[in-house]
Amino acid sequence: MGLRTHCIGMTISGLSLLACLSVCGCAGNRTDAEAELRVQASRDRAELVLRGTPNSLATAALLSDPSSLGPGAVPAEIQAAAAAAPGRVDIAWVEYVLCLRVQCTNLKVVEGRLKQLDPANGWVWVPDLNGALAENDSAEVTAALNRIAHTDRMTVYWNPLLILIIDELGYVRGATKPGDSAHSLEERSVVAVGLLQPVIPPLRAFAQACEGDALNDQGRRRACEEVTARLVKSEEAITQGLGLSLQARLAKADPLALERVREQRRQFDYLVIESSRPRFFGQFDTALRLETARSTTSESDVMRAVLTARHKPLQPPPDWKSSVGEGQ
């Protein structure tokens, strides 16, 4: 039967494919499911390469098996996609994260190209923060945090890339929008979320920069407060959650501020958890989620659209409690 709707879960909100398999009780069939996925991935990849568009080549690159490449090598398809669409920031981001994953030889060149293409995105400046942390340069760490904090937005292009992959898989699998079955759409959504896990870069740098004795420096503390506020306003739920957790850490000495952060976290958890619950018969409003994702880069907008369609309030009732505790 393969990957069916009962393994969809919260995939559109960012769970990885293996997490979906585990959480939804599909782990017992993991070996068979993974074998099926490998066969399908090989078939899809061949078709995507033949299609030869920037979008199909980027999808083929994400389908590549890293173990089949040499040390420090990235899939040739992502390089071809970036060359064919030099102004596409989403494709440039995929090239960067695939390059980062293997520490490719031209990583600095790829980083520089991304900074030129989308300097207003805070994520493109995180390599500078990582570099300053590696050098243990306190002043540069604070400067990097300030630069990120004052960018216009933070995004890993999750929604656009999710739609890109789902559409490309639809083309090569012969699924057209008018006749696309719910199962086909949901199955492609699960695969797309699994493929997109590499586009989320390591998040440790922010926690490392905003902990311990470094916070005794008022300039660092202020930079951390500002960068966590930027994270909370980012376009992906995972970085919003990180921002809220770091804000709670910074507010521990201020009971009133901590209470405000906890309430904000409760509202965030409500939005994520309640929009991710199945409606009935294991349905997760996949079509609605994807249609909304076509018109917004914000995961929160998608989750609000789901709650609205289900006639649920966008704010948690006073007695609603998060199933993940205080979210810190």
C-alpha cells in the first residue's frame, strides 16, 4: 500500500518523513516503505533530469543520495539549476544548504552569491555568525547578531520549495491538477517534506551566541533580544519556536516578561497543534494547506487558514493548555 494518508500527520507543518513514519505508527513497515521510496525516487529522479527545467533539476538534486557522491561533492543537477536560473533565490538556497551539508570546496562562493541575491534575508548572514563563533570573536558575534536582527525577514523558502517539489513530482508522475487524486497529493506532500529537511540549516548558533556569561555584556544581550524577536517573526514555524524558546531563556530574571513569552508560546503551540489535528477519517486538509502555501511564504498563514476552514478560533481559549508543556 505504500505511504498512505494515515502517515501524513503534520507534514505540511514541517515534520520529517521518518518522524511522520514513527509518530503515526508506521515504523513497523519502515523497511518496506523505505525500499518502495528508493525505487520511486530513482524513477522520479530520472524523469526530472530528462525534464531539464530549473525546478525539475533542483528537485532531482534533493532526491539524490549523498552517499553516492564523492567527498565534498554536490549533485550536478543543483549546479545546473542554479546556472539556468541565476536570479532564483530559492534555488540558490538549495544549492547553499546542499553545499553546506558536505562542506563543498566552493562553499564561500555559493554563500557570497546568496548574499548578493537576497541580502534582506537574515539566514544568508548566519554563516558570518558561525564564523565569529568558531573564532571566539565576541565583538564579531554581537555584530553578526545585530546584522541578522535588522534584516527584513528570515526564511528558508519552505512554502515555495514545498510547492515546487509537489508540482514537479506531479508532472513526472502524470498527476494533473484537475484529475489529481487526494491520495496522490498527500503522498507527494509527504515525500516533499522529507526532501526538504536539508533546507533547514543548523540552528545551534543562536543558542550558542545567547547563553552563559556572554549575556552579561549589555550589547550582546540587546543583540540577542533583537535577533530572537526577528526569529519569532520568521516565516517558518521551526524558527519561530526557536525564537520563543530563546526569549524565554532571556526573560528568566523578569517574571512579567517571562509570563508574556509563555503566553505567546501558548498561542504558538495552539496554532501548530490544533491546525495539525486530523479532521475526520484521517484527513488533514492537504489541498487547502497547499493552495494557501501557493499564496503566502508564511507557515503561520497556512495554519490560520486551516483553523478558519474548520471554524475554530485563531486564538486559544483561556483554558487551553499545550500538550508540549510550557514550550521552553
